Amino acid sequence: MNKLTFKPITLAVSTALLASLSQPVMAEESETEVISVKGIRASAKANLNAKRFSDTIVDAITAEDIGKFPDKNVAESLQRIAGVSITRDFGEGEKVSIRGTAPQLNNTLLNGQAVATTKWWALEPSSRSFNFSLLPSELVSALEVYKSPEAKIDEGAVGGTVILRTRKPLDLDANTVYGSAGVRYNDKTESTDPQISALYSWKNDNETFGVLASLIYQGREQRRDGMEAFGWFDATRADTASSVGKSIPGWDYDTHTGKTASWNWGMGSAYFEQERDRLGLNLTAQIRPTDDLDFTLNVVDSELKQTNTNHNYISSHGWAAYMPCTPWNTESDYDLCAKIEDYQITDPDGVAALTEYTIGANGHGDYQLNQMNESLSRVSTLKTRVIDLDMNYHGDNFLLHAQLGTTKASGGYDREDLVNFGHASGSKIKIHDNGVIDFSFPEELNGKPTDSYDGFVFRDYRWNSRPEEDKETYAQADLKLELDTDFIRSVEVGVKVRDKDHSQDGVTTEGLNYDSLKAQNPGDFDGAMTPELHSSVATSGTLTQYAMIDIAKIRKAADAISGIEPVLDIGNIYELSEDIKAAYVQANIEMGDLKGNVGLRAVNTDVSSSSYNTASGEWVTDKSSYSNVLPSLNLSYSFADEMVVRAAASKTMSRANYADMAGTRSISPNFTATFGNPGLKPYDATNADLSFEWYFTEESLLSLAVFHKKIDSFIFNATNDVELSFDCDDSGVVEANEMCDFSVTQPENGADAKNKGIELSFQTPIGENFGVIANFTYSDAEGKNADGETIALAGNSKRTYNLTGYYEDDKLSARVAYNQRSSYLTGFTFGSANTADAYSQLDASVSYNLNDNWSVTLEGQNLTDSEIFHYQEQKYRPIGLYTFGRSFYLSTSFKF
């Protein structure tokens, strides 16, 4: 057996990708190949080397050189790995799914530690999924995706763990300088956006002290065009059956033949515009006073400013044809409902829906304002900071490691202004199977032109602030003891403590007196016309242009009104804290061609969740605690240096989403309510993996992997009838002992789920200059709730494909990459499943080396101008069809 020697993590050595999450690399000299990571082919070879010599089922991506990660966004690079898929609802990769698990069931670590993260989109619940838009790819030198866990890796991932690596100054040449400058052009925004990056790394002659600093700035204008439908109501629901049945002449719900029929309450032509300014900073100081002792202080600071406005011109026919005659409306009168006329029902498979109809011009009070424009303007700044101190001491036969640090993120939104104008009108609706939505407001139905708001009513104005904060402090100690035995080459033990806090605050002016503002003529707030929308998908009946509301002018007028002070938005305020203690032991095995590790991780989590009781206004704290014991086994066996067989078995867990664990309560006057559940336990999973890898040349791979996950305590939304204290008779006062039945939806443990699948990977150079990288993943996931009913699992695409072809010579390199994922569940609305349709995208890049130090690069993203399509169970029940255009990058970079 060869004696193990310590090697520091370096960019130039592919064994960096084999690094322990909590300590420097310990690698076998005899089998680890040193690779200079420069260029597409060398990077692909380094990725294979990392996978080949790992003890664990892991995939890796390295930067081709400083500042040359394969994609502009880390998430978009991750999607090239088998079993990994991403979401990009706003045109840029943000969330990552691994082997069919939802993004929040995966872990993302920076140099082995958590990174605090928050959301910016108001409609997104607070979750544990990492927002990859926060980290520019230039900050990252390499990443690994662990699909099977090791005991020393932080718990929290059912799907897999992504580890991002940054650079260290002692691993680079003294006075290394890198810089790049470029522009991005998007064919929807028609804007030219700047982006620059720079890096400087210095070390002394003795290589005992070094400092590295890097900076990245990106300006970006985003645009998303959307055709949207706002929820599909099933007419068999108790609260809609009578009203919808009465609204459709000739349709008698009571004698209907058991089929369901549904319709939506509104649809809109949406124009989303956003300005993004992203600034990333990285400062690293490294001290190595002796060959055996190393200290590294790493600071990462990222700020993403996102000012966005969502304009939406809406046919809100649900207000006119549904709301006036609902059972909870004390003035209910079916004759007040606007009638649904000239309708067609699409019913190919028993799930019927109104897909073409006319809404009459009649209605009742505010509910007759069917022609509507609503604008939401948000100011959001996401900040993330990591301060991490890492220490390693290498003795004769042991490695002592300690690491402590803190990470903090702030986000949510600083201010969200909502404005709504309305006009009494009927509308004509047509829904196409491909998600295209047509609607209009004919003059004979009292409709008005869409280029002005004269004659409209100023319905609503309010502003909210909902800041969010996420922070964690951590400390850990690890000991690795090298053993001179025939079977166990080393034993590792460690302990770790974490103190995690996540909170959301909020104020609102909803319900306050803006009568003087709303008395003004909406026509006075006409803004410019939108650009032409939906150009790639629109039909002749699509609303493609309309006047925008000048929100800045309205905000100024609203803020000038005296006496208005925002109040606490108590239904959206919570604090959640977790005290986590973990310990592990892991034995690293080696016996001839057999190697691997076996270990056990034990973790205890104490939870405290605080929120307001919306009925009493009291601040209430709930506490809970749970413990998990997580064994893991990873084995690999090499045949003739070309074939590797791997097997893994493990227990894993993922903690519940923050929004689910918050004790907040949202109660609606329609006798429905949504509660959080502070007592939720984590997802528990039992995993088995088997893979076969054939490295038929040193740069080639053909592999097959099979995986199976059995997930217990799966969290799902359950709906139960609960008696709540409420103003049941709408008298304006909640009487003593006044209780009424509510349909309460609340997350609960109890569902079981299974996810099984296969991964196929192929990679090889072709001749001297060409090469191909391809993979395919099949993931079959299904769950059952506590009653044994089948439920779909969010985030799982059954099929994912990746195909990359490349060319490279001394001067020129080019790459074309295609990615496709099949449809997947995104969540539920009104009890029905929301599905994202299959999505594919083509990207390409070409780079030319002017000399050894200078290069020019041209890149194109989403060359297929692909569309994102969400629907509810059936494609003729669309939720949204979105386009965000093609992006092109031209840049030049230098290094010396």
C-alpha cells in the first residue's frame, strides 16, 4: 500500500474535485493524473478524472481557465450533468433538481459550507432551494454533484449535494492577473448590457502568504412576455357549483352526468420588465507558515439589485360571472351574475373546460369591472455574504481540520406597489390547446380601447414591504487518521454545530384610506404603450399591445397623502430558528481494486417557530425537535483500470420548507384557510445506487447508473374541515363562541414516495479536434398520501437529455449544447396539479485565441427562442405561456 501524502487544492490539479468537503485533498499519488485544466477538451478530461477516482458517485465540472466556466450561470452548467435539471422561469437558471427531486430537497455548499439565500419573487414561498442567480460563474473554479452521500457531508439532501469551489492564492502563480469585458444583447429587450470581471492573485516568494481578489459586475435588462390564466375552478366544488351552474344557460349541474367542468376567473396579457445589477466580490487570504499548517480566510459578497414591474391587462370575468352569487356573499343573487354565453366545452377525456365563450356585460357593483389593468412594481435587493475561516494541520499520520464562519442573506422585496384600474365590460374568450389565449372587449359588450384609461375606475392601490433574512453561523472540527492496514486506509471523525435563523417581516397599506387618490381620473396616469408582445406565438386575436400604468407617478401621489402609516402585515410575519448538532464517523476503505467508505452521521435539530395569531394578534412560539441517524456506504471496484463498478446505500433527510414550517395563518371570507405547520418532521429517504463505468480511453466514458429512492414522511398539503372563530354572519363583529366550519389546507407529513430511474452517459473525443458529451436520465417518481391516494411529486421530469458537441484547436474552440427536460409538476392551485410542459434549449459558443494571453468569445443562449408553458392538468387549461428571447454575449479576456 502506498503512503498517503497531502496535496493542497489547486485549480491545475484535477484532484481538487476529489476534495473532502471538510478538509484538503488526500489522494493516491500512484493513480491520480495531473491535468492542466485549460480548454474544452482538457476540462472534459479533468471532469472524467474526478469521477473515475472518486470513492463516491459524483460528477464534476471545472472551469476551462480563469473566468471561463462553461456557462454564464452556474445552474446552466449544472444542467449538463446527467440527472440534473433546472428551472428558468425568468430566462436565467435559478433552481436545480437532482434525480427528480424538488430543488428544496437538494443541498448547495460553498467550499463545504452552506450559503444563505433568499428569494426575490413575491409569489414564491420561502424555501431551502438555493438561488443560483446570486453567484456569477466567474467566482467558481469547479463544482461537484454528489449523488450518494458520505457521512462527513452535511445532511439535508434527499436528491444530491452540489459543492462549489473557489480559488486559493497559493495555488496560482504570483501576480496572476485576469480581466474580461463584454456586452450582452437580448432580442426582446433590444438592450446592450455591460459585464466586466477582474482577478488579481499575489503570493510572496516563499509561498507562505497570498491574497486573491476578484470582482464581477453584470448589468442586465430582462423581459418576459406572458399569456396567463388565473386558476381553474372546478364546478363540482361546493363554493362554485351553484354559481357556475346558474351562470351557464342550459347547463343543469344537478343532473350532470358525473363529469367535471371548469373555467378560470380571469386571463391576462402580461409584460414583465426587470433591471438587474449584479456585483460579486471575492477576497481570499491564505497563510501557510509551514508545509503542515494552512489557514484560509475566504470572503464572498454578492449583491443583486432587481427592480421589476409586471404589467397585466386582464379580462377578470370571474368577478362578473362568479363572485356576486357565491354562497358567502350576503347579497348573493344569481340574477346579478354576468351570464356565460355562446360557449364551447372542450372534453376529450372527461376533464371538461370552457375554452370559448362570451361574458355578458351585466354584473353587480365592483364585480362588473371585467376590463382591468393591474400593475405590480417591486424593488428588491438580494445580498449574500460568506465569511469563512478554514484551518488544516497535517501531522505524520493525521490531518486535523477546523472551520468556522457565518453566512447571511437579505432579500424579499423592499416595496411592492399594486395599482388596479377597471371598467364595466363583457369580453370574448378563446383558449388554444398550445397555451395561446385570446380575449377582447367588444364595443357591443361595453368594452373600451386598450390604449387609454379614460372612463376607467381607479379600483385599488396599496403597497407592501416583505423583507426576508436568512443567516447561519457554524463551527466544525474534523480529524482524519491514516492507518497502515490492509483494508481501512483512514478513519475520519468530526462534530459540527449550526445556528440557523430565517425570518420574514412585513408591513402593508392595504385597507388604508386612499380615497383621494382613487378619486383621480385613471387617464391621468396613462404611461407609454407596451412594446409588441408575444410576437413568436400570438394569433390575430391576442392582445399584443396596451397602455401601461405610470406607477412612478401614482406612487408619488400616494406618498404625498398625509396620515397614512403602514401597518404590520401580521399574516406574513414569522421567525424560524434551528439549532443543529451533528457528529459523524467514517472509515475509508481500500483493498486492492476495492475502495470506498462506510460511515454514520447523527444529527439533532431543535426548531422554534414564531408568528402572529391572526385572530388574537398575539405572538405565538411553537417548539419541536427531531433526530436522525444517517448511515452511508459507498463502494467501487476497478477492473483492469478501465471498468469501474460502484454501489451505494444510504439514509438521507431533507428539512421542510421555511414557508411550510412557519406558523402563519391566512383566512379567507369564503371559509377557506391556509395554515403553516411548525411541527413538521423532515423528509426521510432510503437510497440505493448501482453504476457501471467504462473508461475506454483516458478521455472517454460510457456509463450506466441505476438509482432508487424510497421517501418516507413526505410532506403534502392536506385539506380538512376545521371550526374556527370568525365573523360567520358578516356582521362586522366576532361574537363570543361564534364558530364556523372552514376548509383548512395545511402541510402534513405522512405521504410515501418512490423515485427510481437510470442515467446513461457517453463522452469521447473524435479525432484530433472534435468531441461529444451526451447523457440521458429517466426518473419515475410517484407518491401516495396518508389515505393511499396517488400524488405527483413536484420537480420530477421523467426524461432529461443533454447533448454537447465541440471543436477545438490551438486558436479556435466552439461548443454547441442542447438540453431538454420533459414535463414536471410545479405545485397545486385550487387543489389541481400545475404542470410545466416539456422544455428544450440550444446554446452555442465560439472562442478565438488572439495569442497566449488574449481571446475573444461569442456566445448565444436560447437560440431556439423556446417557450415556457404551464398548465393545469390539461393543456387546454393553461396557466401561462412565456417567452423571454435569445441572448448573445460578445466578450474579450486576458490573463498573464
